[in-house]
Amino acid sequence: MTPTLGANLTTPPPVLAEALARDFLQTHWGLTGVLHPLTSERDLNYRVSAAQGRYVLKLANPAEPEEVTQFQTRALLHLEGSALPVPRVVRTKTGATEVATPYGILRLLTYLEGHPLHLAPKSMTQRAAIGQAAARLSLSLQGFTHPASRQDLQWDIRHTARLRPLLGDITPDLRALCTQTLKTFEETVLPHLPQCRWQVVHNDMNPHNLLTDPADPTRIAGILDFGDMVETPLICDMAVAASYQVDPDAPLQSLATFARAYHAVLPLTDLEQSLFVPLTAARMLTTLAIASARAARYPDNAPYILRNVPSASAGLRALVGLNLSSLWG
């Protein structure tokens, strides 16, 4: 399992006692407040409620190379000039954006207020807003480069073919469909990825990483978690976001609503349009394979790890036999 998932998915989140986190917070940022642990796949996160506002104190996973953590920080700094609702990096008292500790790299980010998308009511208007937000984020990241941008990350769906050893971890009722999805990716997608547009992308716009306006669930109020950023074909990032927007009861309408909204902001090439649906299926397969394998490895964190499996299962089944002739209008 380890060679397929990689160290960053097979190393548990780091541990940092709350008292020590308080000391770091006071020493480097001059802040005191109430700390509340947040769930995370790879890092350790504390929500900080201070008199000055709310923040997130992040301790990077020790398996994550230092330059990858810096890559994420630099991307957020790059986005500071945009109007996008993304976290802002909080500088230390000396102006630093990161703090090296014996436990890993610490960062402090602003805490974005909003209602988690996975708990908000769904609508076609909301799906269109997500498509627009995904496209605007990719536009804002155009031109951003970093030496660590091509990190080897299994969540990067251009590596879907490497999931074959994990198919046995998927429940038997989905295994045949996942095997076919992998075959389709290898035969119809993989050969064409080098000809697509490549850039740094968010790569994880799932419902747990998006916030909505509590007063208006159709408005996207926050985009979180830049930990899976990577340089990859642009269409892969779009497919990642789309994979969470497929309504099993209205698969074509929901997928088309998202895709057309994205395309209106950031037009796709003909090649990218042709790869969109099989890549969306590839992301669903990736979610099922990685989550199933990691849940077996870390049963104590299984509820968090498996949080997106039901939607991926339903979405992958809904894509089977879909008539896509009217997808782009």
C-alpha cells in the first residue's frame, strides 16, 4: 500500500499538545485565546479564538517536505491581491510567514466564517456558483510557479492508473465499476493529458473545503485547504470540483450546470471538454480507492477519511450510461 499512497498519506497527523501550541502562539504571534482542535487528513489544526479575531494554527505533517509547505504558503500570498474568499497568511511578530519547530512547520491563517457546504441545502444555482468560483481561482493562480509545484501526490488524478493495487480495498459492489473506470482512464484520457493546459491548481474543491453564506447558501463564502495543490492539467482540477456536484437524481443537469458555469468564466478547449467526464469519474474512483485504503489503515479516523465516499459512490453509478450529447449546450 505504501508505494501507491506515498508517505504523505501513510503518515498519521502530527501531535502537538495544546499547552505547547499556546506557547508557540504567544511567542511568535503575540496572541492568546481559546484553542479548539479541528479534524484533518494529514496536518494538525487548531482553531484559535482570540480577542483580535479567529485563526487557524496549522502544524504540517512531518512527512511533508519543507518546500511543499512553503509552496502552499506562497500560493496564499500570491492570492492576497485577489478578491477570492481564501485564508490569509498571518505574519509573526518578526514578519515571518512560517515558523520552524522541532514538531514541524507552523503557520497561522485567518479563519474564514461561513456555513460548511456539505451541510448547506443544494441547488442548481449553488452548483453554478461553485463552477464560477473554481474557474476564478484557477484564473487567479495562472502564472504562479514554485519549485515544489509538481510534487508527487496520489490525489492528483493524472496518476489514476497507479490506483490498481488499491482496487481490492473498495467494496465488492463497486469493484467492477471502478475497474472499468480505470480502464477507460488508461485508454481514453492518459494519452492526451500532455497536450492539455497545465498550471498550479487547488485540486480539492470538495464540499468540506467550501463555505457558503449562512444567509444565502448559493453564495460561496470561503475556499479552504490548499494542502493538495499541484501543477497538473487544468481540466483535472475542474473534474475534481465537478465530481462532488453530480446529483444522482439529475446527473446530466447537475453536471451541465456546473460545467457551463465554469466554461463561461474560463473557456475550455475541445480536448479538455472531451476529457472532462472521464476525469470526473476518475476523481470519484480516486476518492473511493484512497479513502478505503486509508480507513483500513487508520480506523480511528475512518469517519473523517470516508466522509466523501457516499457521494463518490452515488456519483460514479450515476455517470454510467449518461447521454452527454447536450452537456455543453
